[in-house]
Amino acid sequence: MTNPVPAEDAQGYHESAGKHTGHQERDEALQRVMVAGRELGLAFLSLNAATARALRMHPTDAWIMSYLQGVGPDTSITPGDLARITDLTTGAVTGVIDRLEAGGYVRRERDAKDRRKVIIRPTDKSTSIAHVFKPLIEESMELGLQFTTEELVLVTRYLTAGKEVTERTTQRLRQV
């Protein structure tokens, strides 16, 4: 999805927000980073769809499997947690878990401290899907090695802050 957007097409970001720095080069750089962020988000959607096809899974199942692969083995994730994280209904999450369990990718366990609580755990089979992500991980590492430590810290700061802005917007939209 290499679809460069000219700066004049990106101008809408500044105009809609009513924000300008007064410095053309900085405004254009800000526009480019906003467009690049949007394009990265769309690329992740395409990646998830392609991953789902490669694994012969529903895209939502692949999305949740990807999330579960990223949490530590000692992290207890409940169906309710998945519903909150994904903004899916509890019924939809139950369907996803049912499909993943039937495919052998996850199992339901009772919480040792509270038997009413169900924990979702990835199985050994779920680690076998890592082959799909190996090229992405390798290329991402090679890309990261092209940046200095200071640049990586800056990129991380921007992405983390962008995630926080996105989460606040999501919270506001949930209230609508």
C-alpha cells in the first residue's frame, strides 16, 4: 500500500483542526506524518486481512490471536478484557473464542483464585502461527537498525502519544 498522498491533499488535516504552526516546512512535515500514520493504520488492516486468509481464519480471530500472542504468559486475559480492548460485544468475543478454541489455538481455564472467572490462554498450536509474522518481524528489525537510539526513542514517544490520543477518541465515541 504505497500510496503517497501529496501535501496539498493532506492539507485537510490542518484545516479541519484549525491548527497551523505558521512555518510552512513544519506544517508540511506535520501533514506528512499525519498521512503516514493513517496509511500505516490502513496497512495494518490489510496485514490483518492477509494474515487471516493465510491462516484460514476470520479477520477478527486473527486480530485477537495477534493480540494474545503479544501478552505475556503470566497475563490473565478474560473474555470481558477482550471485549473492552477490542470494543467488540461480549457475544462477538464469545464467538471468536469458540472458533479459536475449536481450532486448537486457545483454551479456556478457570481462574485459580476465582472459579467464576474464565481465563483465555493461547495453546502451543497458537505459537505455530508465528511463521506468518517472521518476515514482518525480520524486516521491521532491519528497518529499526537504520535509526539511531535517539530516533527510536522519539518514534516510540510519538507512537505512544498517538495511541493515547486514539484511545481518548475511542472513549469519547463509546459515549455517543
